[in-house]
Amino acid sequence: MEPEDVITSKRVLAAESVRRELEVLELKQQNTTLGAQVVAQELLIRDLSTQYEALGKSMVALELKLLDVTNRGGGDE
């Protein structure tokens, strides 16, 4: 193998190595972005669960008030 061929081969290998490192960095960035999206979705789910629970408590309170009003109305007749 000629010296120029060796230098060319080394350059090709170095370029390939750099390309692979860039791919790894890009994949790490994508992984970080996806991780952040997962955390955001989990927070949204928790918030919605809390709202759903509060809505359920409000419905129970309204039902109790309705029963109380119904019972009062029935006793006045």
C-alpha cells in the first residue's frame, strides 16, 4: 500500500468515526427530547387525574345537596 493510500484510508476512517459520533450525539439529543416529552405527559396525566377527582367530589356534594333539597321539599308538602 502506498503512503498516500494509507493517509487516505486514515482520513476515511477518521471521517467515518466523526460521522458516527455525530449520529450518537443526535440520538442522545432525541432521547433527551423524548424523555422530556414523557415527563410532560406524565405531569399532564397527574393534573387531569386531580381535576377528575375534584370533579367527582363536586358531583357527590351536588348530589347530597339535591337529596337534602328533595327531602326538605317532601317534608313541606
